[in-house]
Amino acid sequence: MADLVVEIHVPLTPTPGRGPSDYAFPWIDDVEAYLGDLDGSQGEVYDDGEELGDEYVFFVGGAPEADLVQVARRVSELDGVPKGVYAVVNDSEGAMGEGRRIDLQ
């Protein structure tokens, strides 16, 4: 049986004001830290994040859809996270990026 997974798609937009030798996407670490602190009742990290084209995708599961979408919404509101974040409701057997899209911003 497939597990419910909500994908959080964030445009790979460099953080403004960074120097040429600075890491361009510090928000990835911030999102990973935020998701790592979930208490389980709100959801949990389902899999490691990864690049998909010009987006970075985080995966959460282990809770009802409404809770996982709220987690995605909170991620979209974190300081430094680029605009244009959306969620995709999928399952563990679905192809990444395919599913019902929910705009968060």
C-alpha cells in the first residue's frame, strides 16, 4: 500500500546579497532544520530532498494530508525561502512532481 507524501517544491533561487564564494541556497539548510524538528504528529521527513530541474523538492509524510499541507505552507513562509513555493500531493509510488498541485503563495 502506498504512503501519502506531500512534496514541497521550492524554486532554486539564490539568496540575494550573497558573495560569489558564499553558498547560494542557505534556505535549503533552514528548511531541512525546520522539517527535522517536526514532532511526528504534524508529519515527518519522508525522504531526503533533491533537485528536480530548477526546483528543490522536500518530502513529508506520516500525517493526514491537511497537516502535511500546513507544514508545506509554513515552509513557504520561512525567512529566506524564495517565492513561488507549491506543494504536490502524491504517494510513495507516484513519480516525483506528479499529483495534485497546491499553490502556497
